[in-house]
Amino acid sequence: VEDLQVEFRTKAGVANAVNGVNYTLRAGETLSVLGESGSGKSVTAQAVMGILDSPPGKVTGGQVRFRGKDLLAMKESERRLYRGEKISMIFQDSLSALNPVFPVGAQIAEMFRVHRKMGKKEATERAIELMDRVRIPAARERVNNYPHEFSGGMRQRALIAIGLAARPDLLIADEPTSALDVTVQRRILDHLQTLVRELGTAMLFITHDLGLAAERA
């Protein structure tokens, strides 16, 4: 990421949300982006992913190079091929990120159907395996449960499963456990780091917590 700049154009004027951000993340590394609430951490991640709300948000400068290709210079149809499969994201609010009208298992299985072209039955089996792997208890019995039937910790584990389903090269974890209590947070982050290490995935870890940044990156 080189000299990234993002602004929001509002009736009150232009807000410079990201102003010249630079960082390099190599394969298999974990890099922490640390800052207080409202400092532009999530906006930076959304710009990298290509999911910035536009309008009012707009990338006005810089480059985001992934394996030598500038993502910002791509057409949306080309960039969509990267999103989810090569670069994925775990959001901080699991209730907003998960669709309330579809079972959790179906939302995980969709990743296998879209990116691995699997049939419904095979994708569901892979979803159950992944739910087990992220330590959702009784995965086979819970595969058809809806998000509101899961605890906050289990919903966050489901988001991790969705984020890792396509075995991406880069995982952006945007304060993935900020809504959870400390003991649950530690268990989930420990397990997330183990999975990332096993897959050889690079992780961009966004946080406002100095302790977590020092510990995880």
C-alpha cells in the first residue's frame, strides 16, 4: 500500500479519512494496523478490499499492489475475482456481517460454491468440516441454525470460517473480537493465528488495543 488517500465528500465539505498511508505485508506475515477509533483503520481496509461505500467515499490517490498488480487500477469485474478468494476480510460486527435470513452453514458453504464450484451437498459437508475446525460445537447439528441462534463468540468463529474458506493469500481481520469478553477473545485469536499459520496466509490485523498489537503481530 503506497500513499493511499481516501476522502468522503459530504454536504459539510470534504473529510480526509486516510491521508498517505504506506505499508508492506509479505507472504505469511502478520502486520498490525493500530489506531484509535475513527482514525481510518477500517476505511483503509475497505479501500484495499474494494468495498468502500462510494459515494460518499472515494480513493483519491495511491496504489494497492497485490502480487505486483495494482488493485485500484482494475475494473470491478476483474477485482471481484480477487475478493474472497485471494483477499478476504473478517468484520468486527458479526450480527451485521452475517445475513439473518440464511443459515450460518449455508453462508459458509456459499464460499465453496462460488470459489470452488462445488455442488450444494459437497459444499455443505465442507462447511461442516470448517465449522468443526474453527471449534463451533456440534457443527453437524448446528449447520442449519441462523445467526441469532449463535452466541457472539460462535458468530465470530463463523465469520473466521467464511474468511478462511477459500484459503486466501491475505486475510484482513478488522477488530475481529472487539465485541467479545476478554477470555473468549483470547481463545478465538489464538485459534485464528494457528489457522493462519497452518494455511500460510498473511494477516492484516486491525486493532485499537496496544496489547493485542504487540502480542499478535
